[in-house]
Amino acid sequence: MSIKIRKKDPATEQPLLSLSEVTLGYPGIIALEKVSFCLKRGEFLGIIGPNGSGKSTLLKGILGLLRPLEGEIRLFGASPKNRAARSKIGYVPQMSKSDTDFPALVKDVALMGLYARIGWLRRPNETHRQMVAQSLARMGIAALAERPIGELSGGQYQKVMLARALVNNPEFLVLDEPTAAVDISAQRAILELLEGLNREQGITVLMVSHDINEIVHFCDRILLLDGKVRAFGTPAEVLTKENLKSVYGSRVFIYDHHGHPHVMVGDFDD
């Protein structure tokens, strides 16, 4: 796999997502300050930063779950709270133990991605069930449809969450550390699925990651956060010793690994 180089298309230059001088926070706390960047249609954006840097807070703002204290967020040219704009988003949250304890079948969890379309009090019809079956097949997990969600491995569970996010055919996929609780082989499988969705189907992807090196092969651009935007640009522009040391506060080693930068952060013996 290699880092993508996309040709610019004037017809797609209008940003899918734009933030202008956005400050986000909670009562008595500023979590992110003066954030500005844009995301074009068809791009793959990776968001990195240490714990507490504001990554999850940023997602809440983009998803319309947290109102900016200052500045403006535009999603598909509208407010993130706009129903039409929100209907174009698929969201995969962080995995938690309580999620896997939920007593439901895989097909029922995937169906939840259609509730905004169906309505909570209406029964799904055959068209909806076919959409679920197609989404599970798209993720390669059709055989798991009747399996209780609690019996799945971490990688299988995350594929179900992807199927749920994709069942409504979104234009924009937002993921919060989708590979954080899975083994290495499952990480690779999930990232390759995301790469295919982005490259082959044109879905715009925004992914928060705890692992700098796992996303460098897939991202067009990277956003480095630490309470504010520390760097934004191509992987080569963002993943420099100066940028990473300013955020992680440790010694940084960057070496070439099959043509891509590989980053090590920490204190190492000479």
C-alpha cells in the first residue's frame, strides 16, 4: 500500500467540512481553541494527538453534539445540526465493554444505522432488511448476521459497527479510534476496508487514531492536535521531529520504512 496522490478536481473543491476559528469546551473548561481546517470530498483525514488533546471533543463538534463556544462549523454547507447534513454521515464510536454486553444479534445492531430513516416506533420492512444484509456482506461478515454481538471478537465487532455506519450509504465516515481494541491482523483488515471505501467508493473518511504509524499509509492529510491545531498538512509535512516533540514532549525518532515515515516517540537508550 502507498500514500495516495489525488489529482485535484475543480468540481469537488468545495469543502465537505470546514471549521473557522472554532473553540469547543465544557462548563469551566476549554478543550480546543481556535481550530481552523477544511476537508474536501474524497479525502482521507487522520487526526492524532496525545490523550486529552481534544480529539473526541472535536468529533462531538463535527457531529453536532457540542455547540462551539466561538467560531463556525459547516458540514455539507450547513450547520452540523442540520438534519439533511447529518443524514449523510456514518459514525463509528470508540469500542467499550458495555457495547459488547448488549443483548442483540449482529443484524439488529446493523439495523440501528437505519433508525433515523425508519423511525424508532416503526417496524423495518423487507427493503430495510436487504440493506442490512448488503452492508454486512460489504464488510465480509454476512455469515455473522444471526450471531449475538457479545460472542464476537474485537475485529468482528468493529466490522459490525462499520456495517451499521454504512447501511445508510453515507458520503462521510467519521471514526473514533476504530482499531484501538483489536489485534494486529484485525487492525490491518479494518484499515484496508477503510482504504477501499475511500479509494474505490469515494467515501470521505475522518479517522481519529492513537497510533501514528497505522494511518500514514492511508491519509491524504493529518491533523495534529494538542488543545489547538499544532500542524495540518500531508503526512510528510506534519510528521516532523519538531511537530511531534512539541506535542508529545519526548524524544522522537523518524526513519524510512519501505518509503514511508515511521515514528517512534519516547525515551530510548543511545
